[in-house]
Amino acid sequence: MTDNPVLHAMEAFSEKHSRDLAVGPARWRYYALGQGPAVFWLTGGLRRAAFGYGFLECLARTHRVIAPDYPPLMTWPEMSDGFDAILAAEGVNRFALGGQSYGGLLAQGYLARRPEAVERLVLSSTGPAAYGPLWALVDDLAIALVRLLPEQRVKRLLAAGLGKVITTPEGGEEAWRQAMEHVLVNELSRADVVSHFAVAASLIRSRRIDRRVLAAWPGTVFVLTAENDPTQSPKDIPAYAALFGRQPLVLSLGTMGHTAALQDPEAYVELLERALG
């Protein structure tokens, strides 16, 4: 994998922009780059923000961008405490909050935790976090399965599942597939996979995503969605409206798919800039 261009670009991005922070027993890595209005960006299920090196560097031309990796934590309070600590370390008190896919769930939870700090919310290829208690049970079942199966099998199943929805640049599909599989199989642990479901279940059970808090928040909700994204549903926009007490502003990603930020970073950032103002 040493000749993989995606892994090389990720490593270069990390060497240039990464910072480390201890929050209790957890070790956090995050990326801080650019100047301008602050954007706190929460990455998706790949758990490594450096996969977004292309669009993050584009966005950093006009914004100060802070994007964490996710350590293998097991509760929503641990995760959100880490977010707080990163922003405090960077001296950021007000920011635009963005989340892609799994990060969109975390972003909605974090907005409910810190509505006074968030100026606007950008949700990309994700869904409304209007989950009932049964969803936490689904996460519990997934955790039980992850703990039961051999670790390498778990990670290869996750790689296969993500591979069905991830969109990458034409002509570079194999390099991206290999890079993602390398990170999932060789860098992430079983605890990372458990964390993916455990934090979501913890957030759902906490009932922190309070419709009253979200409706009282004065900011604007932007939803970026692609017409060929299999994770998106026509029911999402009405559900967002019910959750936030108002219609979100929808920006079309066209046919850039679930991970538009990877497929076409420049075009993706053009849309992000419209949302960020």
C-alpha cells in the first residue's frame, strides 16, 4: 500500500495539519487548517477525517476548518466532551457545524448540546436524528454481532458495506477502495466498530436531541443531498422540518452520490460555500 496515492495524500495531509489532544483517558487526533470563520466538521463512518483531505483543503481557503477523527469511545457524553475540548483548545467559541453521513447524526446531537455556539448547521448525505428507542436496540444487536464475530471478518464486512454507498473520483475507484480497506482492516480496531454503534445508541437513549431545543435555535439548517444516494429518502425533508420546527434549505448534490466530498471536492466546496455564506 506504500504506493497508494490516496494513502500518500492522507499521510501528507495528516503530517501538515494534525494535532493531538488528551481528553481524560482518550487520545484525540484532529485537523486544524485555514483562516476565516470557523467550521467544525464531523466526518462519516470511516472515522478518519483525513479521507476528506481534498475538500477540507479547498474549504480552508476561506474558512478555519477543524475536523476530528473518532477515538473508540462508548458513550455520547465522552464523544461530545471531546468535541468541547478540541474547540476549547483551538479557542473557538462560535462556529458553523457540519456533518456527513454518520457525522450528521453526531452534529445534530452536538447542536442540541451547544445551540448557543452554533451559527448554522450543514447536514450532508445524512438523515434526521428523530430516532425512537427501538433504534438503540438495533444498535445493541449490531454491537453484539460485532463482539461475536472474528475481528477481521467484522472489519471486512464493514468495508464491504461502506463500499456500497461510497462514491469516489472516476478513474480512481480502485485506489480509493484499497485505501479505505487498508485503513479499516489495519488501523481501526474492533473497538472502533463497536464505538460506531455504541455512541449512536447512547445518543438516542440520552434523548438529548430535543425538538424544543432545536426549534428554539435561531440558526439555519442546510441539507445537502444527492439524487443517487441510496441512504436518502423522500421522507427526510418533512422529517427535518418536524424535528427543527421549520423547513431546511436544500442544496442538490446532483449525482455526486453519498460521498460527494470525495468524488468532486471542488464542486462540493462550491455548494458548501453557499451554505456557509
